[in-house]
Amino acid sequence: MRKFIKTTESIITPLEPRRAVIVGDECLVDVRFVESRSEAAGWLYEYEVTGEIGKVEKFFVRLKDIERKLD
């Protein structure tokens, strides 16, 4: 049986919690909302992402792609 290494990483993004959870489900990682705060440019949300290393990296890439489309 092959064991996969899991990691937990934090990320701060302007992506709303609902959309972050949907992207997390697509990337097969667990997304936990930590906090939100208001900045001059709008709201920022902090998440903890847990999953296999490659899947967490894929989640971060997908988030950055979505953020670029929002700008």
C-alpha cells in the first residue's frame, strides 16, 4: 500500500469562501476558512489547505489563475 505525504499550507486570497471550497473539491484538498479582513482594495480571506503535496500545489495554481481573471 502506498502512503501519500499530506501537508497543510496557509494562503491569503481575495477569492470568496464559496468559490475557494469549490476549487478545493475539484483539486481533492480540504479547505478550511480561517479569517477575513477588510483591506483598502477589498476583502482578503485566509484559508488552511490540507492534502497531498501535488494537489495542494495544483490548488494554489488554480487560485492564482482565477485571481488573474478577476483583475
